[in-house]
Amino acid sequence: METVSDYFGSMVFDDRVMRATLSSEVYDSLQKTMNENVPLDMSVANAVAAAMKDWAVAHGATHYTHWFQPLTGVTAEKHDSFISPSPDGGVIMEFSGKELIQGEPDASSFPSGGIRATFEARGYTAWDPTSYAFIKDKVLCVPTAFCSYGAEALDKKTPLLRSMAALNKQALRILRLFGNTTAKAVRSYVGPEQEYFLVTKEMFDKRPDLRYAGRTLFGSKPPKGQQMEDHYFGAIKPGVAAFMEDLNVELWKLGILAKTEHNEVAPAQHELAPIYTSANMATDQNQLTMEIMQKVAARHGLVCLLHEKPFAGVNGSGKHNNWSIATDQGVNLLSPGETPYENAQFLLFLCAVIKAVDEYQDLLRMAVATAGNDWRLGANEAPPAVVSIFLGDELTAVLEAIETETPYKSAEKTTLKLGVDVLPKLPRDATDRNRTSPFAFTGNKFEFRMVGSSNSIACPNMMLNAAVASSLKEYADRLEKADDFKKELHDVIRDTIREHKRIIFNGNGYDDSWIKEATEKRGLFNYRTTPDCMPHLLDKKNVDMLVGLGVFSETELRSRCEIMLETYCKTVLIEADAMVEIARTMIAPAVLEYASSVARTAAEKKALAADLPCAMETELVKKLSSLSDQISRRVDALEETLVTTRQIDGAVEQSAQIRDELLPKTNELRIVCDEAETLVAKKYWPFPTYGDLLFGVR
Ligand code: ADP
Ligand code: MG
């Protein structure tokens, strides 16, 4: 039997294949491009393209595509075949360096937020050699960036790569100051833990809300939800186990290190975690993982729901973005060291993150803002919309000691004099987890837990990289000028703690008192919804930082803000339309039909004997009639609001109207429909209920 190591990465043009198929000159020069951003030579590109094509054809590929991540949130690809006519009437398979490096997809159908109109109509894709090419469905997929001819980014990869370059540059400046002359690059690394639900395809097909919106727009809570907490880490059902097994094989072939899988808190909810890799590769692989999950589910008669909140009242799905920074020599810069000197460096990087998260809380919030994620964040669920950092008690105590310049008492009660040379041995323990924190330090990495399950992780990571690069830049500017490095280092750390300690919070993030304290005492942002936060992308401090570091141009930021809000509006409008249709054509008729059947029963009873009791029938028909009237009125009200909302010009204004007027109307309609569900006999209800969906997979 074939073992995992036989097929792991078999569909990836990875380092093993490159070493085996490229000449050593070509290999070395490609490595330089990958690791040190040295521009690629055309002769090298030709050689790589030829090797890639031969390898791909040998693995059954007939086509290639420039695989990219437009601002729609999903990946895009347009297939071209390798074939080219040969003089003898046959074909040869061709793929040139030029075709590898640059492509020209029809850009007009992707959102650009007005960029292409102001520049040029066309866009182009450019090979990203730092993420491996792979074969999917007989197509060689070349990861690419997508830009306009004015070089404005039209995708999520370009700013991510720019943010990684900014972080690399600033982190290297810091390392040099600590005497590190050998590190050639610093990169951010990410391991995204992906949550999802599985439901049967049969039931999915019967729910138009799931088909249109990916989430249920109606549905009352089942008697058994997640109260028992028996699903978390519980035994995996055979149907799910078969899906996971199949999924692992597909992911492993694509070189994705799917590592752990388990049930999550809610029934039918599961999680998959890969082993971490560079932020760029992790982003590509996570997009691919989401796609493969849906494909594999279909093979098992299942549907994989990636929506942030498929079921009201049941835990939603997120994506924990585990993030760290490390050198090309494998040194994790967020890992406490053994010596005081190493610890000083660690503390400086730690402070850079603290400062970054405090100064750019709003950017992190925005990076995960979508209509779907609004149902989790700021809606009494994990985590809150307020960004804060969990450090754990011990590390917090170390920082407090530095801030107040008082001796630090460690757990062993030894008192240490402070100063960079005599920093305490820092806690390495990662066990004290606080699941309620949106941004938790877990020993040698930060776990950003606000990311939605369907979000691309490109956005949170580009914002995180950029914000941290901005802290490091400020530090490097100060430290490079200092006469006394050690003293300045100490002061930089102390100043950061003084200025930014308000962002550190080790308590329960779900507590209402925290939200009060965070917003009233600490002045932290609490942007509950996408329309609340997105316009702040264009706040001066954010534009200055992102443009200053070369991560975005101002035009790109404007276009992104526009696109994000437009997407929000479209999503909610589609959901509201679907609710009108479902309430009117499925739910209201079911209520009427059931009421009429109950009324008939009463009439039949009366015909049989005038004195037979009919109180239940009478009461029920009254209730059902009142509900059907309310449904009808609320559908009409929602429809009217839909009309006025559609008339509003401008994404900022329209999204605000949706938040303030339209969403409350959808909630009102939902309440009466869900109440009807609890009264109408099951056989009259037009689609599977939460109970059916959540406990339907065997
Ligand atoms: P958990 O948080 O569930 O206890 P782990 O801490 O083992 O599990 O890892 C969770 C995720 O974090 C995995 O995807 C893992 O690869 C990733 N991860 C672990 N170490 C790092 C690191 N240094 N940088 C980035 N991600 C990491
Ligand atoms: Mg975790």
C-alpha cells in the first residue's frame, strides 16, 4: 500500500522536484529570487517553465493557469492548454518563461473599486515564485499576483507580499543592532486553524437560504444544541471520519500539512489545522484547503459550510490565525530565549506587537470585517469586536516590573534587578490559554481569533505584518541613533509598555463589564459591524502607515474600502431578498395550510357532535392566524425597506442604512417565522429544521 510519505506533495512543484529537475545554476538563481527577492532572469524563467511543464505533463496535466486571489474573496483561474501545433500535424506541449512570469486574465469581471477605470482597462498576473506551483484537476496552477497596468494591486496577494517585505526590512535592521550579521531574511509564519460545519447534501438542497446565503436565514433552536459540550473533541462519526480521511489525502498530495482534526463545540462543527508555513504560502494553502473541503464533501454526499454563522444561537466558525516571525535560519523572534540578551531581543519584538495591535486595533478589526463575521464579532459570541491582547499573568508581571522600574518577583519569589543585562528568565509556558481573547500570546506565537471562517487570511496578516513593521521601524530609528544602545533599548521597551499597556487584558473577554471598561476607561475601539469600521480604513494614521511602508497606495486603499463595503451591501441585500421569497412562498403557505387543516379538524369534530371540545384547535388557529398576518406585514415592511435601500447611492451610506434599517427588519421577520416553526406540525414545515441539519450527518 502507498504510504503518506510516498504521495505527500506529489502534486507540488516543490523544493524536491526543483532540485531534481533544475540545473544547479538555475536552482541557485531561483532560490535567490525566492529568498532574497533578487529579480528573475528570463533564461532562468525559461528553464523553470520547461521543467515545470515536463513535470506537470508527466503528472497528467494538460493545462496551466495563473491562479490568483481577486478581491472577490475566492480564487480565480483561467485555463490555457500547453498544446501547440507541430509541423507534422501533431501537437507539442509548450510553456515558456514568458507565459510563466506574466499572464493577462480578463480583468473586467473582477472588482477593482474604480481603479481600472482611472488607469487602464487591463490587468495582468505575475508569477509569485515564493509559493509553489501545484497541479489541481489536471491543471498546473501557478500562484500569481494580480495588478492593473498602473501597477495597482487588484488582489490580496500583492499587499501581503509587500507587507512581508516591509516586515523583513525593519526586522533585519533590529537584528543587526543586536549583532546578528548572518540572518538574510525575516518572514512571518502562519498556521490557520479552520472551523467548518458539515450537513448532508440532501438537506442542504431543501434549504434555499443555505443555497443562496450559505447560512440559515430562518430556524429556531433545537432542544439539544451545544449545552452538553459533548461534541468538542468527541468521537467522530463514521461519515465525517470518511470525509476527513479523504480530505487529508487530497491536501497531503498538494503538500498541505493538514495535521490535526477534531470536532468543535457545536454539533456538526469540526476543525482542521495545518502545520504552519510562511504567511504567503499559508494564505495560498488555506484558500486551496477551503476549495478542496467543499469538493471532498460533495463526494461524500455532504456540504461543507464555511460561513461564520450558519446557525443562529449555535457557535459560529472562525479561523484562528497563529502568527509568528522567524529568521531564515529558523529562529523564532517571538520565542523567549535562554539568556538575558536574547530575552531583551524577544521583549523588543513582543513590544513591537503590543504597540502595533494597540495603534492599529481598527485595521485588525477591519481586516476581518464581513457581513458574515458581523454575526460573530460584537454579537455576544467569541471573540468580542474589541481588540485586546492576552499575555498571561507572568509575562504581564514582567512588563509591569519594567514599566515601573521595580524588581520583578518571579513565581519562585526570587527578586531580580532589572536592566537589559539582567532580565529575568521568561516564562515559556504556553498552557495558560484564554479562549476569550481575540489576540492571545501562546508561548511563541500570537493567535488572532477574530478571523472569520470564510475570510482569506491575507488581509489580517498583511495588516499585522505592516503594523508590526511600523513599530519596528520606529524602534530601529531610535536605536540606530542611540549612543548607549542598552539604555535606549530599555527605554524603548519601557515607553512602549507605558503607552500601550491599555491593550493588554488577561480577563474574560465575553464579560459585559470588559466591554464597558475597554471602551469607557481604556478608550479602545468597539466597532461592532462592518459599516462601523470599514470607513476608518481611510483615517489619516492608517493611510500614512500603510502608504509609508509601501504596502498600499492611497488609491488602492480607497478602492478596497469601496469594494469591502459594496460586498457587504450585496451580501445583505441578497439575504434579505431570499428572506422575502422564502417567507412568502414557503413559510407563510405552510402556516396557512396547517391552520386550515386544524380548522378542518375542528369543523369535522363539530359535525360529529356539537359538544366535542375544540379549545386546542381554536387557540391554535388563532395563534397561527395572528402569526401569518404578522409574517405578511413584516415581509411587506422588509420589501419596502429593500426598495429604499437600493435607491441609496454610495457604499458608505448604503451600508449604514442596511445596518440601521434593513437588518432590524430582517430580524423582525425572522422572529415571527421562527415562532411559527415551533407551532406548525413538522410534516407541514417546508424544510429541514436545525435539529435535522445539526444531527443529520451519520
Ligand atoms: P492549539 O492552539 O490548538 O493548542 P498548536 O499550538 O499546536 O495548537 O497549534 C495551532 C496552530 O498554530 C497550528 O496550525 C500550528 O501549526 C500553528 N503554529 C504552531 N507554532 C507556530 C508558530 N511558531 N508560528 C505560526 N504558527 C504556529
Ligand atoms: Mg488554537
